[in-house]
Amino acid sequence: MADNARNQLDILPHQRDETTVGNYFVSNYPPFSQWSTQGVGDALGQLECKASAATPLGLYLHIPFCRKRCHFCYFRVYTDKNKDDIRQYLDAMIKEVSLLAAKPFVSKRRLKFIYFGGGTPSYLSAMQLEYLVAGLQKALPWDDVKEVTFECEPGTLNEGKLAAIRSLGVTRLSLGVENFDDHVLRTNNRAHESKEIYRAYEWAQSAGFPQVNIDLIAGMVGETDENWQKCIDETINLKPDAVTIYQMEIPYNTTVFQQMQGNHVEVAPVADWPTKRRWVSDAFDSLEASGYAIASAYTAIRYPENTEFVYRDALWNGADMLGVGVSSFGYLAGVHYQNQAHMAPYVSAIEDKSFPIYRALRTTREEQLIRQFVLKLKLGQIDAGEFINKFGVNVIDRWRDVLKTYENEEMIEIKGGQIKLTRNGLLQVDRLLYGFFLPQHRGIRYT
Ligand code: SF4
């Protein structure tokens, strides 16, 4: 294969059936590779401006500690930090929130949603969490917060810690189960074992969280049809409020990719995309048969009428979000930013009382429209009227050709101003989203 052709395929892993290296999942727009150090002044400038009172404000907190690094992980995580390092990091996060709270963009605004992500937020002890939350609340009150989400690794939990997490105000607990089989968990270097899942789940139920979510990954190394079916059955037996299923992707900075390079192979040792889609489809069918509703390309919910995803919906509708902690992403009235990706420069910037932002991008109104459109398409249905009201653009006319192509491929249906993904389209929505990107953003590496 010519180098050029191979590069194109490497760049677009989502266009092939085999799982090759690269990002598939679209979490933001424009792609991160477009954000730059030249944009940092725009993010800092935005913090000096007053924000619109109508725009909700959220807080994302990155806790970058894990017991082990999973072979498929591409996040900034540390597995070697001691108590003092962690205390220094928590202090830095609290100071970062204080610096933000003093800026005109944030001052006097009320937080609507908070997300503890990572990494593993549940790696922190109950005392460390209480210390962190007390410091954060002093800097920026949580009185009006509607949802606090907290990601957990089952093996880091105990009954007392879960009770403490609940009493800190967490409303939505996201349990990173990923798989129920010990062999698959070990093969992927996951830190927990299956028995820890059941224990943690029971404690989470007794702690009384309004919403407990189970996360699964379809297509971990070693996954089989038989085992995947067991994962679905075990999940349904537990009756969580929501189930999130991601299809395994192999980004560049993962151990799996390093191993592929070492072995000089182009195709990852995981199921191909049609198989992963079939597995998610089987899971969705079983969940629906058990009373769940499919609420997005990744999520099934048990009580649709009572379940809200405040963080997701606010973010996808263009809410402002303060990204706090090492490598965190934030969004300030159309300006994307990301913090320093390593601990030392992050902490030292905060100690110098400056913002640890290392890359940013001011988006155009057109890019904001595309961002909202592609993110909301993940819900499975879009009302064109919403975009006419907000952006003055009829998205059905704007993307007539690409929508026609997807309609002919039976990925979408368009009726009465509604764009609706078919089940087949929903299962591969991230692959389809690239078709709505501006031409200059279509063929580039996503990270
Ligand atoms: S638990 Fe999550 S953040 Fe930590 S190493 Fe595994 S995938 Fe990465």
C-alpha cells in the first residue's frame, strides 16, 4: 500500500472495518489538534469578560490518579503518586477554582453541574475528598447545583467511602465496570476484579444515590460473543438506573498501540467495528426487552421520565464549563481551552497565581453550530427548528448532500423537520459525524 494511502487510513480509523489506531469517539469540535498556544490569550481574555446570565455554568474536575494504567487508556493518569503529592494537587485545584471565581466571567455565577472525572476520582480517600470539596465550595458555592457526577473504579470503594461520597452531594455515581470477566479485566490491565463490582454495587445502592450508572466497553482485548452476552445478563440482573456502553477504540498513546508498533501490526488485537456494533446492538435489544429506553448512542436508561443528564445536555447545548486540574478541558462562551497536560507545569503555574492553560481555540459561530449539531446527533434525533431558533440556520438545507447520502445508506430518516438516526446509524454515529465537519477538519488526527 502506498504510504500516502496508509496514512489516510491511519488517520481515519473509523472508515475501516478493522480496528486500527486512532480516535473514533467524537467528544468535541473543532478537533483538539486545532487548539494552540496562540489561542491561550483568547481564553484568558474571555475570563475578563462578563458572561451571559442565561448560560449555565459547570465545573469539570480531573482527578488523574489510578491504581493501574489500563492498556487501552489514553488519559493523563498517574499510578505512582504518594499522599503528599496528592495533597499538593488537591491544593492546586482549590487554588485554581479560587483564581477562576475571582474573574468577571465566573464571579457571582452559580454552578449548575459538577463532574468528577479522571483518572479515578474514587482513588481519593474519604478524607481527601472531604478536604477537596470543602475547599472548592469555599471558593465557589454549590447551592444551585442540580447534578454532581462522580466516576468510580469498583476496587477503590468501600462502604464508608461511598457513604461519604453521597454525603458530599454526589447525585450520579458512574461505576466503571467495563467487563464482568476476570480474565478480560486482567488482560486489559484493569485494576479491579469481578467480585469487587458486586460488592461496590451493593454499597452504592445502600448509600442511596439518586442515579447509579454502569459503564461497559464492547470489544476489550479477549472479548467473545459468549462473554459479552454474560456481561449484558449480569448488568441487567443488577438493574442499574443507566447503562453506558462504549465501543473500544485504540488511540495513539495507549499501551495496546505500543504493543502493535512493537509487533509491526496495523490492526489492533480487538474485535472489528461491525462486531462491536453488533455487540452494542445486542445489548440495546436486551436492555429494551428489560424495560430500558435507549437515550443516546451509548446510553440506556431505566426510568426515562425521571432521569436527567444535566452535564451532558448542558454541555452539548453550549453551556460554559470550567475545566480544572491537569489536562482538563473547558469552554468559555465559545472559547475552548485545555490545561497543562503534566503535573509539574500545572502545579507551578497555580503556585505563580497564573492560569495553567496551555492551548485554546476561539470558535466561530459556524463551528459552534457544527459542535452542537454533531454532539446532539448522538442523542439519535435532532429537531431542525431548535437550530433555526438558535443559529438562524436550517441544518437540513445546510447539510443537504451529506444527509441525503446517509439517508440513502439508511443511517438516518428525515421527516417533518426531524432528523432521526436509524438503529444502524446510531450504532456508528461517531463515524458519520465526520461528514458534518468543515472540510479542513475532516482528514486530520482527532487528538
Ligand atoms: S481507570 Fe480509567 S483513567 Fe484509569 S487507567 Fe483505566 S481507563 Fe485510564
